Amino acid sequence: MKTLAEIAAQLQGYDPQALSADAVNDFLTRLVEPVAGTEQVGVFEALGRVLSEDIVSPISVPPHDNSAMDGYAFDAAQLRAGAPLTLEVMGTALAGKAWQGNIGEGQCVKIMTGAIMPPGLDTVVPQEFTQPAGQARISIPPNLLQPGDNRRLAGEDLTHGKPALHKGARLGPAECGLIASLGLQSVAVHRRLRVAYFSTGDEILSLGEPPREGAVYDSNRYTVFGLLTRLGCEVIDMGVVRDDPALLEAAFREAAAKADAIITSGGVSVGEADYTKAMMKKLGDVAFWKIAMRPGRPMAVGRIGNSVLFGLPGNPVAVMVTFLAFVRPALLRMMGSTETQPPLLKARSAEAIRKKAGRTEYQRGIVTAAPDGSLHVCTTGNQGSGVLSSMVRANGLIVLHHDQGNVAAGDEVDVMMFAGTV
Ligand code: AMP
Ligand code: MG
């Protein structure tokens, strides 16, 4: 494990007082590692987990050539351009068992979707395209089919002996279905990441406490809980911790003993007259950053014991934005995932946006599709870092990059869609 100073020494132009968003991600990639420890879990339990080994297909899927339609299977060598083809129906092939029988010239088999293609037959004419042509006979109109139409090939989805999924894949509904299609009852995954979090600040009220002048209810605890739960982490909720050295020390020690990562909110900005920063410094190897970003800016990062610390700013929007931009990719890496950065989408800005070059701005955006399918985005209005309703209205963050300047109406901008993360 490298110390913060060792990581900093590897980075060109590392300036904790003015760190770019890219430099933050670069630093965090070097700070965190995938957790050791794997387990074998059933396919239902595998949802949201990260594979710790490649999965090599033990079988081919589908196992046999089969029909993609309800219709009639026949040998397409008999098709003649411009002429209908009339065939005698010799029987019915049902899904789940092989049809027994021999087929010759001028004959076909009625076949159901998923049924094995009888030997020698390569094409299926869908039921609705055929016409009756007397007792047990059908006619196929001319110029309708190509050889191989409506036949699924054995192994066209997954091939026996080839990798089906790679180590580091996060398992969603499609992946779980795919694993089941291979007949696998369980898979090897990284153990669940344990993340402890608490809010700090004497002005922060827990739910159930009566309102008090100058105090606000703790919302960060709930947004962080939601973000971590969506990510598939095991959460350790430690509530609000008062600005008292003994309580803070106990909280940090407990969190470090129980969790792989600790997330706090509040108490890391410059003017803080509280004990949070002092306690982080006392108990761990922690750097205090000013990030060239908006919202956000102050953030503490480091290690306390064997846990990675993310000391987020207090403002509710800044918490969510710094989580999505930096903490989420770092936690995904710790979870063993190889895909840690969300893809950005391009959308046309419906409005001019003022933006200073030299910092990254994450504006709350509402992306909509125009009737022609093009994507447009408008901001949610008030972009204050405490305006949590802007996150509620938004469906993504407009990412205005470090070197980018003002945006004119109609310009293309990048958007990090929330899609299941928020
Ligand atoms: P700080 O980073 O501690 O200076 O806090 C910045 C702002 O965020 C202050 O207005 C705090 O009251 C507010 N804040 C801090 N923690 C929370 C929290 N857990 N829930 C809601 N607001 C908070
Ligand atoms: Mg504070």
C-alpha cells in the first residue's frame, strides 16, 4: 500500500490546493485496490455483485439449431426464384423434443418456436406467410425467403469453451440471466464492500429531533445511504456525530475497524472551526484537497487504519456530486469492477451556460429527446450547492470540463446520466 505522499510524488503537477477533477480520479485509482476475499453465491444473490473469475461457457447456447418462429421447416435448396413452393407436411416438431422421421424432396415439418431443426432442414417459413394447398399441404409464396431464415444456430448466443463473462463484470439482470442460461447454479464474486458513513456538524439534526434555530435536518445520511445501496455496498449507518473530539475519535475508530471505506460529510472546508479535520489528521494519513470544481471543492481523502476515507463537503448537492464524480468510481474499483467511469452522453444545451475555464462544473440537467430523436438538455435553474431539489428535478449532471468556457445555446455538452445510480 502506497502512502499519500508516495502517490502524490507519482503525479505530475500535484497541487492539493487546486486539483483538477481528472487528477482526483487519477489519485484515487492509485489509492484504492480491489478488496481481497471472494465467495460463491447463487444466481439470485449475484445481482449487483462483481465477478471474481472469468466464466467459461460449459455448454453452447442454444444447444441445437432450432426454429425462431412457429411455421414449417424445409430444405431451402428447393426454392426457385419467381415460383411458389408447395410442400407436404409430414408431422409436427414441438419444443423440448427432437422430431423423429425422415424428410424427402417436397416435404416439410410443422415446427414450433424453439423446437430442434430436423436433420437436413435449414429454413423456416413463418406460419402466417403460408397458404393451405390441399390436404396436409402448404404453399410458400415466391421470393419471400433466403436459405437459413428463421433458424437459430447452435451456439449463436454462447459457445462451449469460450468466455461468456469476464472477471470484473458487474452482474445486472442480463448477466444473471446469461449465467442461468449456461446452467450454472452459482458464481464466484468479490465479497460485498462494507462502507460506513456518518454526518458531522453541530447544526445537523437527526430525524425525530425537534427543529431548532440555525439547525438543519440531516439529508446527507439518506442520500449517501441511497447511493451506496444502489451501488450494492453493505452499508454501516453511524448517524450524526457531534463536534466533540471524543465522539469523533470513537466514530472514526469504529468505522475503520468495521468498514473498507468511510464516508463522512461536513467539516472539511477551510474555515471549519471544528474537530473533524483534526481528528482525521490525528488518526490517519489524510490529505485535504481543494478541487477545481463546482459544486464541491473541499474534500479530505486518505486512510484511517485499513479503511479508505472520503471526507465529503457538507452541502447536500456537493455530497452527491463528489460521490458520483469521485467516490463511486473509487468504490467500484474496490468492489473489483473493471468498469468504473460512467459513459457520458452528448446533448444540445437548450440555453447558454456561463462557465469559467479552469474548473469542472457539474450542473444539474434535464435531458429530453426531441421528436427527431436528438437529445437536448436544460439546467434545473438554481445551481446552489445546497439546493437538493435541483437533484430531484434533474436526470443527469451536465459535465462542463476543466478547460471548457461558456456554452452557447445549441452547443453540445456532455451529460452523466443518473440512470439507476441516483
Ligand atoms: P460544511 O461543509 O460542514 O461547512 O457544511 C456546509 C453546509 O452544508 C452547511 O450549510 C451545513 O449546514 C450543510 N450540511 C452539512 N452537513 C449536512 C447534512 N448532513 N445534511 C444537510 N446539510 C448539511
Ligand atoms: Mg460544518
